[in-house]
Amino acid sequence: MAQRLKRGDVVVVITGDSRHLPDDKRTGAVLHVDRKKDRVTVEGVNVRKAAQKRSAQNPQGGFVEKECPIHISNVMLKSRFDMKFEDA
């Protein structure tokens, strides 16, 4: 059964290309959960560069970094309340 992750939960990536990085690089808050595909988007993890065409809003074009989703089985819940108590 899939984990019940929510937006804002703090997770750690346990498998994949990020497993050799230190804990602070593979830890992040969940930005988006796709329950149909069992994928989550984690802040600062699995960042890819995407080319952006020129447009009226962005006349230069160029490259944009964006977080891509990873499978829910590759992450482990660290804490649901870390983000709330860091500011206090």
C-alpha cells in the first residue's frame, strides 16, 4: 500500500541518483503529490534543466531549472512537522 504523503511533508530520498549525496541535499518538502501515478515532486531534489523558448514574458529565452517527480517508493517520510517548528 502506498504511503499517504501530503504537500509540505519532509521526505528523504532513499534510492536513485541522489542516494550518494549528503542528507541535506536529498531532503526536501513535498511540493506536489500525484496519486494516480504514485509520484511526488520534492523541493530541491531531481532538478532538471529545461529549455524555454522566447516569449513576450521571457524575451531572452534560456534555461530554467525545475523539479521533476520521482516515484513514491523512492522516498521515506522524515517528519510531517519539521517545517512548522523550524520557524519557532
